[in-house]
Amino acid sequence: MIGQQDEFIQILKSSASYLAEAAKDALNWFRDKVSDIIKGAKKATEKIFSKSSRPEIGKMYLYFYDAKHKNILPYFDMYPLVFPIEFYGDGFLGLNLHYLPPLARASLLSSLKQLLNNDKYDSTSKLNISYRLLKAQAAQFAGFENCVKRYLFSYMRSSFNEIDINDWDKTVLLPLQRWSINPNRAYAGRPPY
């Protein structure tokens, strides 16, 4: 039993060390992209942030959001990192990866990549994803239930910034989440990590 515990602790330490290194690389990558944008490198701007007024199912987006029920929610993410999975007339259902800690995000993303429609890793690539599929194969997509959130178009406060598929792995490790915490509802829950 002691040997198994030691092995488990080693796995945790190596995972944490890998995650720290990957997060550092992701931050450096992001810093370089922002620097290129500031310097006016139009090509870099187009690559990292393709703006869209309406998202597509299976692509990754980052945007600014102001929740409709912010007065009754204990907290919400103002900068969701989302894969839309289902559309409605007034909005959509999406997987906001920020509701998982970084290692769990990376793990879920790795599982989700099995749903890619092709192996080109270009603008045609996206996830063949739906809520029904995720629910039916919940064991394969551990943690997805925590990420499912409903978003209304009328509460979007920016355009949708599509993240290039080649940047998904780096983006999930970035600390881009911004929790808006309702002080009147703090007893009802805390941000997930």
C-alpha cells in the first residue's frame, strides 16, 4: 500500500510540474501574440482572434459576457472559453472550460479532440459535438457536466473571438477566467477552484 501511495504522489508531482511548465509556455506564447498585435502585426491579429458575430458548433471561442441572472448567481465567468454545443433562438448551450482547473481542462480537451471532423487542423476543423453525445458518453468526457452553461446573445458584450485550432492546447492553460462573485450570494457557492 505504501508503494502505491508513493507512486501516486510521484504521478501528482510530475503532473503538476508538467502543468506548470506547459502553463509557462502558454503564457509566453500569449505574451508574444499580444506583443505582435500591439506592434500592429495584422497577420497575428487575424490568426489568434478571428472575430465572429455568431459562433459555430464545435469551434473554440473567447468573449466578454455579462450574465442575465448575475444578481442571483453566486458567481459566473465574465470571459468564457467555450465550445458551443447546441443553439437556441436567443443563445446557445456551451462548454465553458474555465469551470475546470487547468489540468482537468487539458484532459477534457484531449478527450474532445477524438470528435474532430478531420485531421487537417485548419479553418475547416471543428468538433462534431452535441449535448446528447456528451451525455451518452459521459465517462469518456469526464468533467464536462461542470462546464455546460447557457449563454444569451443579448448579454454578449463583445464579438466572439475564435481561437485557432492549433492554439487550443495553449489557450486552455491560460488563466483567462474572470470570476464575477456576487457578495450577496457568496454562501451559495464559490468559483470551482
